Amino acid sequence: MQWSERFNAEQEPTEQQITDFISNPLWLELENHLKETYKVKPKIAYSGCSMGEGYWKGWNVKFKKSGKALCTIYPKQGYFVAMVSFSAKELDDADELIQLCDEYTRNKYQGSKSSKLGKSTSYEVTNEKILQDIKELVALRAASSTKKNKLLNA
């Protein structure tokens, strides 16, 4: 069953229902990592996006720090999709970091189009290697967020 069919726009899922639907320990590992490392709370939001034959439609989980999205999670049955976006200013660092990542992660990133605003890439998190890559990519996002806040507060 599609996620968007299970929970429509009027029926927001609980965190437990999201966990049960994903039914993959990698999700709990990432969620706990984000909460503990960055002291962020997940925010559940609905997307009515019809692209990809409904692939993106439904409730998703956003993790933000200082107003900046660290990543957005799209629940799928048995796995999840993690979208990580980089601003144009972060692309040089992301291009370097991606060279150290798993082949799948590298190929997805390199296959994503950049714009003058930056680049967004979505990864199907199905194994530990991809999960570790997502953690590293999120760390880069968080570091640039912390750096920006330090400059603003100086």
C-alpha cells in the first residue's frame, strides 16, 4: 500500500505509525542520530506533490536546525527516502565529500541537476553504507548552518 493511501491529508500519522510503516531499523538509527546529535525535533508535514506517480505524495518528516533543513524523510514500505539539499555556496564542499561516499550515493548525487540555488538529491536508504553517507551529508549541512549562525552572532 502506498504511504499516501494509508494516511491522507486529513489524517496525520504519529511517529510510531511512521516507524511501523517504514519497518526498518535504519530509520530509528537515523532518527535517533538526528535528535541526539543536532537536538532537533522531527516535524511532520504533508505534500500533495503528484510528480513520480505519487512517489513524493503524502506525509514526510523534516529535520531542521536554525531554520535550515538538514534532511527530509519520505516513508516507504520497508525503507525510506532521505532528501538532502545543498545551497550553491555548499556545493564545493558537497562535491568533495561525495567522493568519499558509497557508489550508489555518489551516482545519485552526480546524477542530480544543480541550479543557481543549489542541488537536492534523494537517496533510498536501504543499507548501512547509505545511512552513513546520509549522516555525513547532514553533518555538512549542519556545519554550514552553525558557521552561518556564528557569523551572524559575532
